[in-house]
Amino acid sequence: MPPLPRPAAWAQPLPEAAPPADMAIYQLPTGTYETRAAFAVQGGSFRDKRHFAATAILVHHPKGDLLIDAGFGTQLATHVATLPRIQRAPHRAKRTVSEQLDASGYDRSRLLGVLLTHSHWDHVSGLGDLQVPIWINSDELHYAAEESDGNVFRSVSTGHQIHEYDCNGPSYLGFPSSFDVYADGSVVVALAGGHTPGSVVIFVTVPSGKRYAFIGDLTWQLDGIRRRVERPWLLRKLADSDPEHVRQGLLRVIALADLVQIVPAHDRNAYEGIPRLPAPIP
Ligand SMILES: [Zn+2]
Ligand SMILES: [Zn+2]
């Protein structure tokens, strides 16, 4: 399979962003699960075992903090057991987001909620350990309420406040609509759809001016960006609500790859340079 045609690189000015000086982001890796590259990206080898990351991001912002996705939670084994057999991969759990926050002496009252890239089990498992609002758009909420892929979401979201937001802001870096969370351009959610109907790309700009795109599962590995390849045909059929829409989103982020650090949720290497949560000050 040839790669996708190379999209023209983004040539317009980057959208304005004015992150406050004390804004920062941290990565919270909660574990991995094993997948063969052959099942992850076109042209991947069967012998090439990949350890898919389940990593959450903490956005620290003076107006209140947000987590991007929730990683694996304490009920991981129960969640994996609910999956169709074909999806149950060997997994390794590390400390949950909740445990990592406590270990760093984090003040939970700072948390506004968990902003989801989408509602699949490997992004929401840790919600069960976090009593904070779930930030989700209506397309994703409907999907998670009705589809079998929403089983884990439905169980972990019980008792959580749902903070439903709309992506009704202007187009953003090639995506048709957006939601500027803090109204300062530091965290902008763009509706991508495709993988699930309400899948989003979360663009983050930190005070140094560095930009990130947390793209959820638009592609599972950086190979998808670097080699411009989609998931293998069967996996597109199984994993994506609308594969054509996923391709569109993938091409949009490939066009940004020289300007923005693209972070596919499940590629451990994509998080390079993002610091871990600091240890508590003694
Ligand atoms: Zn997914
Ligand atoms: Zn995923």
C-alpha cells in the first residue's frame, strides 16, 4: 500500500495563544498494552511488538486544571474482561492517575475535570478513581451511551457530573470547529470525528510557545504520521466509526507535523519532552 498523498504543510499564521506564565503540562503514564505493529499501521511487521501507552496529561492552568484522558484505573482487569476476546491484549498496569496525583501531593480541588479525546475503554478506565466532572461533547456522549464500545464508559461514568461542551467556535488549524477552553488559546479542542463521532484533537500551547496536538486515536502510532499510513484495512473497519473521516483528520495533522508535536495517544515516544509530575516538596 502506498502512503497517503503528502498534504501541503500548514502555511498560514498559527492561531494566537496567550498561555499564562505558570501554565504547564505533565504526563502521567498508567501502563501499556501489547499490540503487533502489523495490526496498528499499514506496513507494520507482525514480529514488531508495540507497547501501547495509556497515558494521561495534566494541564495545570491558573483558572483550574484539566486532565486529558484518564489512563488505566484500579478496575483495569474488570474493564479488560468486558472487551470482546479479540480486543483483550496483555497489559501492564503502573500507578493510576489518582495514585500519581496523591504521590505528588497534588491538591485535587484544582481539578475542573477530565477532558476526553474520546470515550473508548483505554482512555476512560481511570475515571472510576477520579470523582471529577467528565468533559465530553454531545456527539461522543450519544455514542458512548448507545454503542457496545461505550460499556466501560457507562460503568466508570456512573455518579460523575457530565460537563457537556460544544465545539461551536471557529475553524482551527484545518479542523472546521473548535472550543477554546480557557479563552486564551492555550487549550483548544477541535472536533475531528471519524474514530468515534465525537473524537477530538486537543491543541495545547505552553508558555515557551511550544505547541502540542493530543490526537487521541486518529492514528495509534507515530508511524501513521511519519509514513503517512492508516490503520490496516480490517482495523479501520473494526475500530473506526467513519474511516474516511479519520483519513481526513490524519492528513490535517500530518500537515501540522513540522509546527506542532503530534501525540497519538498510544505511542510512548510521542510524549518525549513532556515532564512527569514533580515529587512533593519536602
Ligand atoms: Zn479509540
Ligand atoms: Zn485508544
